[in-house]
Amino acid sequence: MIPFDLEYYAPESIKEAVVIYTELADAGKEPLYYAGGTEIVTFCRQQTIKPGALIDLKGIAETGLLELDGEKLILGANITLSCLSEQGHFPLIADVARSVADRTARNRLTLGGNICGRLPYRETILPLLTADAEVVLAGRDGHRTEPLSELFDKRLKLEKGEILVQLILARKELGNKSWVRRREKHGPVDYPLCHMIGVKKKDHLAVAVSGLCAFPFRSDEIEKVINDSALSAQEKVEKSTVLLPGAIRSDELGSDDYRLALWQKDLVEMLEYMEGAER
Amino acid sequence: MEEQKHIGISLPRKDGEDKVRGKLRYLGDRQSPQMLHAAIKTSPHAHALIIKVDTTAALEAPGVRAVLTGEDIPGNIGIYLGDKPPLARRKVRHYGEPVAAVVADSEAEAKAALTLINVEYKPLPVVRSPSESLVENAPLLHEDMGTYSHIPAIFPEPGSNVANRTRIRKGDVESGFKASETVIEELFSFPPGDHVAMETRASTAEILDDGQVIIHSTTQAPFVVRSLLGASFNLPTGKITVITAPLGGGFGGKAGIQLEGLVYLLSKAVDGRLVRLVNSRENDLISSPGRTGLEAKIRLGCSKDGKLQAAEINYCFDSGAYADYAVNISRAAAIACTGPYAVPNVWCDSTCVYTNHPFATAYRGFGHIELTFAIERAVDLLAEKAGIDPLEFRMINVIRKGDTTPTQSLMDDNTGNLRKCLDNVSAMLEWDRGSRQKMADGKVRAKGVSCFWKAPAMPTNADGGAILTFNEDGTVNLHCGAIEIGQGLKTALAQVLAEKLGIHPDLIHVIDEVNTRSAPHDWATAASRSLFMIGRALIEAADDAIRQIKQTASIVLRCPPEDLQVSEGRVFLADEPETGLPVADVALGYMFPEGNAVQGQVIGVGRYISRRLTAIDPESGTGRPALEWTMGAQGVEVELDPSDGTYRVLKAVCSMDVGKVINPFLAHGQVVGGMSMGLGFAGWESFTLNRQGRVMNDSLRNYKILRYGEEPAYQVEFVETPQRDGPYGARGLGEQGVLGMPGALAGALARAIGRPLNQLPLTPQKIWEAGKEAAK
């Protein structure tokens, strides 16, 4: 149980949400935006966080959109992972969403929560990075739309009080040939040791990884290497390894050696798959 | 021989519907307005001095009635060894140890007050394994061990971290090894883990003005709780009542004394008011006990023809911070140390050792799942070195009637047919088609087998009883002291009684709640002995009831009672069946037409106490501690990807000699449930601890157990060599399903990767690392 009282607000618009947030923050009530709530509930139970108020964003219509609108796919931040795993517009993100946690948890987990929460995996960001998605944020100064790649560096750079509203993808990115492999310590319902996706864009193989390092990433340098036809697969793997943007994680899920071996094996397999796809 | 109507039938379990529909109320579901609620504050350190506990702010928090710390509670509690303060006193010995408790008007107020308690610690060096614990000059976890009270059968070693040592000295191991053509010596180990029962532990306590103490508890052993409370707090046991409703899983974790002592003290602190404490999942995993870890060293020798000659065994049980049941677990492991094999020369030292891990209590298998892993790995390695097929090697060595156990007690007519079990396992695994095969896609399929045995580890005077009363409609009430922990015991007992009385089990009402004030005494619902012992008591009670029914009927029917028969709800002349009465007419006394009433109500009484058990000699281990052995064989088939260590368990099989299967469906369920738990134990479940001894997976997010979809195909075949002194020939089977799984899984994976795998859990990373070793 959550053993302390807190205030609960259910705004119906972004504007209302931001106003409430500002008021509560100014009054020292330490508000938190609340979507699926799986992290919030866990930490509140343990009393490691003690927010004075929760602002439930799920009633805001624009954050619940899931629609193909002309040349754009709009993914609202409050779409649940179960919903995301069942939609057919963008199969790659369905595959990624389906691999997180279990069905019961996915019924609550949201796209926005997965991206903005405290756990460092943020796996749903991977297909958004490779698809060069745009991100719609809203705060005190209204809405803004930016390329995700400019606002995501280890995590999404939100201003205080800003809300992730939607992710927008170009239709042409939705059907690209893709490859996914998720590795766990032992059994599918767990955090990832290494979750990698590869996407064959028009003339460029894109790759994004979560779990291997302390943050999910898509790396220009690594993509330069794996798209260099002069290199053998082995050379691509070796050079990519050196270009990893951070230290390889070593923790109770798995050692850095094991993670590296899995990632390298999967990279080889992905490259072979994509090469085969070309023929 | 007459056909049995109600034995060997898969009667649907009596408690099934209510449980599946969520109608059953568990202890944690019950709340009342006057109840006060408790919460505990736990230690973030694995080993530290408690410098100061500041409770002033907590005492002033809304709704708070009392706050207790270790300083408020002198004395210790313990099942066999009095080593545990209900709240940590002076120092903490494991991560998650309770250091303070709050009683408040509501659960929320109690939990909120916890954050207001300030504890100052001074960390101490952490002892992280049994070997670290036994090193000279290792930090002592229990400096006052010499002052602890303990039962005579336990031998603590003050000045060390050894809480108990059990010795087996049978024959002469040195000459045994001399006679051995092949010898192996190897180390085996695994860390501690947890039971993860679906229902977390709960307890309530109330003290009435006349001094009566009323405890409700999720215990498997209400009579043990009663007697330990009496002994620990100097209360007459006649003034203590312990009441237990059906449990949501026990697995041994609820078998001793758990929260009851603390809750009693909390009630005392608030003038005897009713206080309730329910474990959160995290408390249940860490603050309440889990299961032991193990470090084992085994030296095993066999002659040229594969016959075992000698075993030199060291079992070092990681009991964690407190000894609880583990001193008896290490003892039980000594008694069964060789596994179900005939070994003429045995030397064994089995110790229970303190470490700064969360402490351990009884766990399904009680030392036997642990020893079986080690022995089965050793047997595999020895067979391999001797160039003998591992299944054949076991066949050569199975223990049989006339052989002696490590304690030199003779296996008698009741000995199970282990060879038949091995034959069945071989057939189910298709062992003769090969035990290792490389597939076209690079994966490797391999099989592993194991043998297991277990006798109940219990006091020599363990007992049970049964009382039968009748209702006006002729149905029967069955009253016994055993707890329904999910094992389907009550259904099986109803079947045994149904067979004796010749009525349908639906006409038997098994009393769900056990109240120590009114139920017949029962040692504990543990050790897979309830069906055996209560079954025997029940048969005696049924015979007693039948005698009374015949006595009354003989007056009415004017015939000798011995000419009568009781069946199908009637009592009638055996050779003139149409002459008789409904049992309902005599069960509460018989009334004649003109009004005279005779004889009175039928009350059937039965009891059973263990037969001819003895303690074991402290020097040699000789004795007869085992009531009956249930043994069997298991096997698994796996498919491994050697390039990354990932694997699937394709098949898990078991053949067990249970004497008589009372309810095939429930028996199958018990065994398969055990096999699943054993696989989880071997491959998935254990605590991961950091260097400071903190448990990193202290919640179900990170403590992984097997899920539907990860399970293999299970196959179970029972063998029925009668247990002559068991009810309808049955012997216990509740635990045995877990025992051989770790050994079989490790054996199969080791065969697949081509390297020994002697440590659990068997994670893909571990197997991959072994594979890299092989490649070098």
C-alpha cells in the first residue's frame, strides 16, 4: 500500500495540466506527472519517493491518440504498451513493446512512461530513434515539435514541468525491413541485457541498442562503420565495439563480458540478415 | 481383495472452487474495526552495530500507539537454538533484519511512522559465504553462542560460526578408498533463496484479561508455535491458543515460529489489544526466512565394476544470520548424505554455519534437495571417470532391502523399488536412444538423470490424531490438526475415511480451521508425513466409530455387534443385508418409538505416534531416525545453444515409489509442482547479493521464478510397492518432486556443454563461461 496521502488531479487538457503542475510546484508540493504509474507505485510503496501530488495525464485526449494521419503516424505518449504491441501500423515498435515486462504490466505501462521514467532501458525509444521520429512536447510556453535525435541524449531532455505529448513518424519509415533481438539473463520477463534493433532505411542500415550500456543509444559513428562496404563483418564488429558510447554494463543481470559477447554475436547475425535482404 | 471405491480415484479437491473463485478468506484478508496494525523497520546493512535508535518522532506520529526496539525485548527465540532476538538487539546480522516495530490504528499510519524512526549504524565486516565464515579469525556473528539454550540433539560450537555439526561414521572410508579403482573429489555450491509462497506471512495476537493469549497465524505448525511461545515467554501452554486457517502455500517457510513472537510482544505493549502484522512481499522474501545455501565437498570412490565403496562428505549449510530450522536441516542431510545408494563406508560432517545472509528455515526437501544436487553431480562425475553410463551406474548402486543407510539402519520390506523407477525414467527419456546429440542448427540436446530419497526429519515422538463426529443427516465431521497448505491433504484424508466407512467423500466434512484448543495434537504439517500419520490415526478413529455404531445398532437389531457391517450409510447384518438401520439413526444415539434413548453420540478417536524411532549417536550417527523412505528417479532433456549458453528444458520426468496413490490427479499435481519448483531452484531462483551483503533482488521484479510458458512437458509415473504400515499402503510424497531436479538439470547441461557444472543457479552466462573454458 502507499502509506501516505497525496493529492490527485485529472486534467483534461495539456494547458490545465501545466497550470496545475506550476501551481503545485510553486507551493512546494512536489508534484509528479502520472501515466501508467508502475514506477511511481513501486517507489511510493517503498517510501523512497513521497510526492505531494499526482497529475494524471491519461485523460488528455491528444496524449491518447494512435492514428495514421496522411503521411504521419501519431503515437500519443499515454498509449499503453499492450496497445502498442497490438497495432499494425508500425510492426517494429509492436515487437519491441511486446518484449517489455509481461502482459499484465503492459496493460499499464505507457509509451511516454517507458521513455521518460527512471529505469534506464527506455526500449521503445529504439525504433523511434531509427525512424528519425519527431517529438511533441508541451509546457508553460505551449507546444513545440522537435527532432527526437536533438532532444534525446541518454534521456529525453524535458524542461521542468514539460509534458511529452506525442511521437510523430513519417509513413515511409513504418515498413522498413527490420531485425530485433532482445537478450535477458534467463527468461523473457526481465530487464534487457542487450536489446538491439536494425532497420534498413532507404540506403542506410540504422541500429539502436538498449541495455548494453547505461543508456539506450543510436550512434552515427557506429552506423558509419556498419555501412562501410569495404569492411568485413568481423571488422565491422571490432570497430563498432571500440566506438560504443559508454562502458558496457556489468551488474547482477550479467557481466560486461557476457553482454559484449551477446551483442557481437547478434550484430554479426543482424548484418548477415540485412545482407541477405539486399539480394 | 475388494475393489477400492474411493482410494486411487481422482476426486476433485474439496477446496478447489472457493479458491479459484477468490472466495476463500486468508488471514491477511480478515480485518476488524478494533484491530491495531503493526509494521516493521528493517536494516539496510548486512552486518552492523546498532549505535542508536531514535523513536521519538515516530511515537508522536498520527495514530501510533507503541514503538518497540530490540532494547525493549530481552531474550531470544529459536526452534532448536535460542539465537534470535525478535527485534535486533545491539547489532544487525542480515540485510532486512527487523530493528523496530510500530503499532498504530491503521496499516498506513504504522508504515508511514517507519520513516520517522532514525537508526544509526556502524557497519561491520560482512561474512559472505560459509567458507568465509569458517576461516580462522572470521568475524563472529554470535559471540554469545555459549549462552544460548538449545535442545540436546544440537551441538553448537561457541567461539566459531558453527551452529551445529552432525557426524556420520560408518565403516572405514580409508580402506573403502583403497578398494576403489576410481575416485573423484569435487566442490559443489549454491547461494540461498526463497520459497515465494503466494500468500505472505501474517499473524495476529490478543491477550485477554485472564491471561489467555490468542494467536492467529499463517503457520504450518500451530502446536509448535504454541509450545515455543510458551517456552520463549514463560507462558503456560494451556493458556495459549493458536488458530490457523488454510494457507496460500507454505513449502516449509511457514513451518516454524515466524511473526507470532513479535506480534505477541506488540500486543503486550498495547495492553493486550488485538494487533495484526502482515508481511509485505519484500518483508516476506528478506526479513522472514528463506532457504539455505550450500557448500559441499564430496570424495567418492567405486570399484572396477562400478560399485560404490566409500564416500567422504562435507556439507556446509549456509543458514544466514540465524539458525532457525537449519541446524536440523544440516542434521537431516547427514542422515541421508549418500543419496539412495548402498555405500558401505561413509564419513560425513554436516555443519550448519552462520553468514550475514538473510536467514533460512525449512524448505521443501529439508536438506535433501541440497544434498541430492551435490551427490548426483558427484555420481555423474564418478560414472564418467569410470567409463560407465550414468544411468547404469545408478542402477548398479541403488539401495535395497537389506542394505543399510548412513545411520546404519536397515532397509526393510517397505523399501521402494528404485530400480523400477530408474527403468521408468529411462523409458520416458528414451535414454537408450542416446544422452547427447548435436543438432543441425548447432544446438545440443542432452539428457540428465538423478535419484533421490527422503524420510521425514522429525522428532522421534512426532504424532497425529483424528476425531470424528456425526451430523443428523449421517454425514461425518473430520477433525485433525493438519493444515491445508495447498497440498490437497484434506481431500486425500476424506478419501481414506470414505473408504473405511463405505460412504462417498462428499458426505465427509473436513474441518478447515485448526484451533489448538480443540483439534487433536499434530506435530506439524511438514516433512511429507501428514497423509501417513493422520491417515493412520483416521483409520483408528474410523474403526472406533464403526465399533460404536455397531454397538448401538446391536441393541436395536438384537444381534451380536460382530455380525454387523457398516457401509453406504447403513449398519446391517452382513449375511442379511436388508435387516439394518440408517447410520443417521444411531450416530447421535438411538430413540425407540415410545421415547427411550440409548447409547448416545458416536465420537471416533484415533491417534498415531512414530514407531520405534531413535536419536542418532553424536559420534557415529548410528540410529533409526527415519519413519519411512520415499524414493524415486528423475530426468530432464534440454536443448542448449552453446554459443550463448541459453537453453530450454524440453522434458522433465519422474518416477516415484509412493506405496499407494490415494488421488492420482492430486498426487500428479504435487509431484509436477515440486518438479517445477526444483527446476526454478536449479536454474532461476536465488538471491543475488552485492559485496556489502545487500540483497539486490528483494522484490518480485527481480527475484525470478518460473512462469507458465517456461515449463517443460512433464511426465510422472508412480510405482506402488506397499508401505505396510501406511494407510492403505501409502507413504509420503509432498516434497520429493523437487529433490532430483537440480542434479538432473545440471547433469544434462554439463553433458551438453561438455564441462562440469557444479554451481547453481544454472544461468546461460554460467554455461557460456564453462563453454569458453572448454574451448581453451
